[in-house]
Amino acid sequence: MSEIPAVTEPEHRGAVLTIDLDAITANWRLLGGRLKGAALAGVVKADAYGLGMEPVAAALAAAGCRAFFVAHAGEGMALRRLLPEVDIHIFNGIAGGGAEDMAEGRLIPVLNSLGDIDAWRELAGGLGKTLAADIHVDTGMSRLGLPPDEWEVLTADGERLAGIAVAFLMSHLACADEPEHPLNRRQLETFGRAVEELPGTPASLANSSGIFLGTDYHFDLARPGAALYGINPCPGKPNPMAQVIRLQGKILQVREIDSPQTVGYGATHRAGGRELIATVDVGYADGYLRSLSNRGGGFFGDVRAPLVGRVSMDLVTFDVSEVPEHLSRPGSMVDLIGPGHTPGLTVDDVAADAGTIGYEILTSLGSRYHRVHRGGG
Ligand SMILES: *Cc1c(COP(=O)(O)O)cnc(C)c1O
């Protein structure tokens, strides 16, 4: 795993978020290498999990990705302007509106109910065209997708899909990151039966973790998001994915305090003796979650220093008493996530400290960072 280079240009005034597009495409290729015959899409919803949909999708397309998934029609329209020829699938489908725009933009909505199917068929009829769509059959998530009774109605009536070119029959796994969970097998079996009931239709089941459940789960198209962005698809095992982001804050001030003093809002940290406190220019308004208060850490060079006191809106404080002075001066940078190798903090490490998952850390990353996208050519 290679280090994500630090940004050293003197004009950068504050915190820097570096996004390694080459690591994303390397992750995409690594996942593709695990598939035997299935195609590999890229999930770029929510601004590519907070990392920038446009640069990420452009890099994936340059690496050979031909199918993309987003959640909203608006995301799909933005992606269509960037990539005129790729397949763009819309997880949330047409229930939120925008069906005409999706047809116009050649977007592929995921139809999540009989009502969606009827509306899309009628739109196709009205336009006198065949329109592509995915059909989502619910196999145990109970969130979106046709429930069993609607699935029965659909398969009993061949005319229901008139004018709809079904791109993929899809479903979504609830527990793919827990390989031993019995629901995985049950969903696989239910999905396998549905695939047989719609013969000739390509199928898609696996998200990032689903790819690691075995080839049975791969079908014709896998749809990873998280693993592309460095989140471990196999929790509890070594992470096969390259780290993608490095978040560096800048030290604004270093303060020597003595034992009767406390640090930060709520006076939640009390110095045990003489302590050096470094104040860094990142806070919860930047998506550096407040739940990291008194729990997280930062790397000053190779030296980890504990986060002390509460994370405030724009600032966070570390006890740098044990950090060599040349690494903890005002103006020097601290790795809050990264640098991409050990020692350092992965997205999953920070998520564990914050009591959440890597997905939430990434999608919370704020807009105030100086963002640098590297590679991707
Ligand atoms: C977000 C999403 C994915 C991607 O999941 P990851 O766990 O990020 O790989 C795949 N399928 C559906 C339906 C999704 O909503």
C-alpha cells in the first residue's frame, strides 16, 4: 500500500483532503479481478461517497468502467452530462419523480414496485419507445424492491413489462459484510429463484462485500461502492483495498498547560500534569464527527497523539506532549485520516473511534477542505 503524497504547496492555508484517483481505479481493478465473467460497475452515488462524483466517475470510465449507479435522478443527469455513452442506473428509481427526464437522458431507473413498472411502461408506450430499466426484487432487505406478492403478480403477467427492456434483475444484500449471517444464503436462494422466473434477464446482486461472499453471488454485474473508496469489505480481516483519502489538518497553535487546567467545551479533558495541546483547524462542521471527542487521534509524522477534549465546530485539540517538537509546530500538518500506510489511520479506524462506519465518515467529509484529486489520467 503506497503513501498518499502530502500536499506541501505553501499557498495552502488550511486543512487538505487528498483523494487518490489511482487508488480508486486500482481498487476497481482488484475487485474486477475477483469476478469470473461478471461485469463490474462503479457506484458513485452521494458524490462518489463524498469524494467527488465527476473526477471519480471520469477516472473509473478511463479505467474501463461502463456502468455506473447513483441514487437520485439528479445525480444521474449530472453524470450523463459528463459521460454521454455509459450506462447510468438510478437506485431510487422513478418514485421520487423525474421519469420523463430519465427517459430523455437515457438513464436506467431501478423499478422498485409494480406501480413503478406500470408508470414506466405507460411512459414507454406514450413515447412509442422501448425504455430500459432494472427490476428490483426484494429478497430480505424490506426497504425497496418488489415484495413477494408483487413479484408473483409480475411473473404471472407477461404483458406487464411490455415496452420495458429489462437491463438487470437486481436485489440487495442486507448482511454481506457478515459472511456467516444466514440471511446471505437465504437471499441468494430467493434471488436465484427469481432469476429463473425471468429467464434471459441479466442479474445483479453483489455490493462490495457481496463480491467477497463467493462467485455464487456475482451473477452478471457486481455493484461496489465502499470498497472502491478504501473501506474494508471484509470487516475483521486484513483490508485488501488501497486507502484512497488522506485528510491533513493544520496546527494553528500549540499551548502549554498545567494540571489545574481543562481543555475545550465542557471542560471534559483535565490535564494530568504539564501537557502540550495542539489546536488543529478541523471540526465537526467539516465532518470530523463530534463523537470523536476524547476518543480519536492524529498522526504527527509517525507519532500518534490522542485527541483530547471535545471536537468543536472548527477546531480540534490533541495532546502532543510526546510528539517531537519539529513535528508539532504551528503551521505543520497532522494526519487525521491517512497517510495511506501504517502507521496511520484508515477510514475504518476513524469510523471505529467515532462509533460509526466508514461510509458515514466519507459521506460526511466537509466542503471547506482544500480538495486535491491526484492521478486518474
Ligand atoms: C449503495 C448501494 C450499493 C453499493 O454498496 P457498497 O456497500 O457501498 O458496495 C449497491 N447496491 C445498492 C442497492 C446500493 O444502495
